[in-house]
Amino acid sequence: MTVIRLFEQESERQYKRARIGGYCHLAIGQEAATVGVVAAMGPEDLLLSSYRSHGFALAKGVPATTVMAELFGRQDGCAAGRGGSMHLLDPEHNYFGGWGIVAGQLPIAAGMALAAVKQGKELAVVCELGDGAVNMGAWHESLNLAAVWRLPVLFTVFNNGYGMGTRVDQSNAEPEIFKRAAAFRMPGERVDGQDVEATHQAAAALLERARKERQPAVLEVMTYRLRGHSVADAGTAYRTKEEVAEWAEKRDPIALVTERLIAAGATAEELDAIQRDAQREVDEAVAFAEASPMPDPSTLADFVYGDPETGRQFSRMAPGSPAGEAAVLAQLEQAA
Ligand SMILES: Cc1ncc(C[n+]2csc(CCOP(=O)(O)OP(=O)(O)O)c2C)c(N)n1
Ligand SMILES: [Mg+2]
């Protein structure tokens, strides 16, 4: 949790220095929710998340070096510099994104679970989504299929109170999102996402059922983002300063777990060491990202198209042409 917190604070600094381009969504305040869920996963389990994804990648074991390099758009980034903050990817660590389209990850998660079932693998897929994703068609389609086909997916809804600037109760006829699992006859539970142990326990029990019984489920994880929607949003127009301060002062998940560790006998030295090691990891990540080259422009279409021929066809689009320069040239040749 500390690595994630320091990594994101550093990302915010680097974004403001224009080292990081595109969008950048921080999940500062949501660390217990993220770590609680991911720590309950087995090594074979597969993870997909929304675009608020840095913590998921880090918790799943993607090295901080390659995550930071991806934020910097560099060649050694975990998505080869193509994805950026919203589209982190590392199949080696069973982390399958980082999805920028709200609810875009849900059908993919259901499909991956179906593939695992067909291959006879006993694993679960964790699909994280925000509270803003539960009114998308893909939510209904994916949960329905997951239930009908008994697909081992745990849909973890990270309810941080807002979808951009819209409060959950302004956009949901049933704001207790976990109850909506009942419409698909699957278990639905709600857990305090600022409590890492409670989240871990709840996720572990549902994941066990997913693996053993192919039982899909919804886990609504109640949390709060202390920053704005993205680095470009101050996050003050649609909520009060008092509300944010209350969460920061009373419900900061790292402060809560630190209190618990102290009560359990952790020493100041041990806590300092966690902080120091985490800071070193983040510093190394920045140094690695800075040293990594930008991708060579000639490799722009690499990894983008399954068939490299398609990449070549689209690599130099003629103005107004839907099929690219190659197709235009072929047409001209034919006409001649
Ligand atoms: C299909 C689609 N519609 C709209 C957007 C723009 N958009 C990006 S994030 C977001 C809000 C999502 O909120 P939530 O699911 O609660 O996630 P959070 O940002 O709170 O983590 C919207 C509307 C998008 N990315 N994709
Ligand atoms: Mg939200």
C-alpha cells in the first residue's frame, strides 16, 4: 500500500512536470481496496481493471520500473510505451489491463473466464470496475452471461462515491450497488474498502467459490478517492472540502492499517523501513523510466495489429481514404 501511495504521489509530480502525457488517474485513498482484493488472488488468477490502474498493476507484481516507464511512454514500459497510464498491461503477471472505456473490461473478463473454463483451468478472473460502470450495457450483458454460463468472475465494484463529478445516488436508482447482483441471481456483498483485512477476507471467500464452484459474484468495495477524477481535476467542484478532509483525516487506509500494526506490536523502525524501501523502489522506477528511450517512430504500428500487414496498410493514411495509401495506390494502378 505504501509503494502504491508513494508511486502515485510521484506520478502526480511527474505529470505536472510534463514527463507523463495523456490522462493520469490517481487512486490515492483506495490502496486498501486494491491491495485487499489483489492479495486474495492466486498466482493463476487473472486481473482486469479500469483506467485507475497503477495500484492494480503494482499489487499484481508488475515491477514499478516498467509501470513508471509506461507512464512516461517509454520503450521499456510494461505496454511498450503504447498504453500509458490508462492502458497498463503485463500478461506475464496475469494483469490484462488497464481499460479506458468505462465497462470495456467486463465482456473481456467474461470471455477470459469462459476460455479458462473451456481449457479446464481452475482459476478465477477478477474484474474491477468503478461505480460509474454499472449502468453501461456491458455490465448487464457480462453479468448475465457470467451467471447463465457459470463463469468464474468476481466483479469488484470500487464504489468511491463518484463517477467523475456525479454522486452515486444521482446516477443510480439502486445506489446500493451490491444488491443489483440479485438481478442475476449471484451473490452480492459490500465491504469496507478502507479496511484491507476485511476486503481481503471478503474477496478471498468469493474467489474460492469462483474457482471451486464456478460461482460468479459482485463485491462492492466502499472507498474514496482523495484526489480529483484525474490529475487535471481539482476534485472540489462537486464535493465539499470538509468531506475530503474527513476521509483524509479519519479514513486514510494507510493510517488505519498503521494503527493496527502498531497495536499488534510493530516498531517505529519497522514502519520506517517500509517507508524507506518503498521510496527506494519509487526512486528506482523514475530513474529506470528516465533512462528508457522513446519508442522508435518506425515501430509505431508494432503490437497494435494482430496481422502486421494490416499495420502496414494503415501506417500512412491518405487524406480521406478509409483504407490507407496502399489501397489508394492499388486503385490508381488498376485505373491506369
Ligand atoms: C464508455 C465511456 N463513456 C464515458 C467515458 C468518460 N469517463 C471516463 S471515466 C468516467 C467516470 C467513471 O466513473 P467510475 O466508474 O465511478 O470510476 P472512477 O473514475 O470513480 O474510478 C467517465 C464517464 C469513458 N471513458 N468511456
Ligand atoms: Mg467512481
